[in-house]
Amino acid sequence: MADPLLLVHGGAGDIPEASRAAHAAGCQEAAEAGGAVLAEGGSSVAAVCAAVEVLESNPLYNAGTGCALTLAGRISLDAAIMEGHTGQAAGLAALDAFPHPIRLAERMLAESEVLMVGQPASQWAERMGFRRVPENELTTEAALKQWHRVVEEGASPNFAGGTVGAVARDAEGRLAAGTSTGGTMGKKPGRVGDSPIIGCGTYADNQCAVSATGEGEAFLRSVFGARVADAVRYGEVPAEALQRMLERVRDFFGGIGGAILITPESGPEAFWTTVGMSHGWWTPQGSDCAI
């Protein structure tokens, strides 16, 4: 038997001082939701999905409600999940407005495909019983204001309330990772970042589970998640592997961000190359959060 553990992140970036307590508290709430699943003997996948669903419901973050908008002012969502002990994985990209994309990814674990995109992915989700909602149900006033600043005024697309994710270890020692995002504010329609790409923003095997957040193109080019997991597999200390790979993404591929990591024995581990990264964790002894 292993000690259950759940760790979440609410995105790396420069979160305004006035919002930091709320961002951290939102992560703790999500960690406790996932932790409740683990406390009842649930699987790591179920715990990850429960935690990410809470973050998708929170308009502070860039996933589900309150997500970033495309250059055309539309919603385009990405999500993925991976189960470490089986290697099963599912990613969906450029989805229409679904409140909880992580649940679509969870359902897709039963399919033979690993990645589905665009309208066919949204149509498949509807056939599976998921509800596509009007875009205004997920669009907040804060997201619209940020869209105007980025697209019309040329502000930085760094969205203060970023990609969300979770990693978990259940009582059987099984690992899982999941990530959900609205992408970069003002992104080109059709653009897909690292979050739904297995081995980049989301990855889990029997040695390591990773969820990343940041400048997606750099994380894609670096194949971030799989490289972190390989470093851990071949003996590097998990915290050192996470830091080294994030610094590699920054120094060699020109992108900043952060990530969370657990292994069958260690964790929680978190590191970022941005100003901060909201994150929270749950253990049987209690929960906490930081930024």
C-alpha cells in the first residue's frame, strides 16, 4: 500500500497580488476534492478528474468557465489525461464550449484513439452524452476585458489564471496526470498547445506523473513531460529533474512556465520559472496551498 497524494496547479504566471490568495485557495479546494476521492479508496484517475473539474468550474483559472478566447473571440478548449500503470491516454483539442473537458478525456480513455480534435471531437463528445453549451456560459467579464487588452491594445497574452492540472497517487501506488486549458489569450483559431499532447504538457507512467503550464510551444518543442519522466526513471532526483527540464525549456526553447510532479514514493514536487504558480496538495494528514 502507498500513501495517497494529490497535487494540483492553477497556472504559472504573474498573478496580481490582490488575486493571489484566491488563486491559492482555489487550488486547495480542488486538491481537497481530489483527496476526498482518494480517501474513499478511489483511483488516481478519478481523483485527478475530480480535482481538475473543480478548477474548470472556477472562473479565476483558464479552463472551462473563464477560459481564454481565441483571436476571433471564440472558445477553444484542450484537455488530456494519462493513467500511469496502464499507459492509457486521451487528449482532446480545439473543443467547443464544454464545461468540463477533463471529463471528456476521462471518457475517451476507453477508446482506441489517443487524440481527437476540432468539430469531430466535439461531435463525439455529444454522442457520448456530454452537453455542449452556449459560449457565453463559459465567457466571463474578466476574460473579455483581458481579450480586449491583448487583441486590441497589444498587451501581453500572459493570462493571470492559467492552465490547470493535477497529478495523483492512489492507495495502490498507481499514478495519473491530467491537464485542462483554454490556451493562450488571443491565440489563432486552431492553435493547440502542449496541454492535450501526451508526453508534452501531460504525462504519466509507473515512475512519474507530470502536468505542466506555461508557454505551450516551448513545452511542445522540448517534449517536456516525457523527458522529465525519463530523467526520473533513470535515477535523477525528481525535484532536480523538474527544475532542470523547466530551465531547459526556458534557456534552450525560450519559454517560461511551471509543472507539478509525483512519483510512487515521493512528492509533492513543484517548480516554476515564472513569477509564481498557484498550487495545492492533499495528503491523508491534511491539505495546503501556495503560490
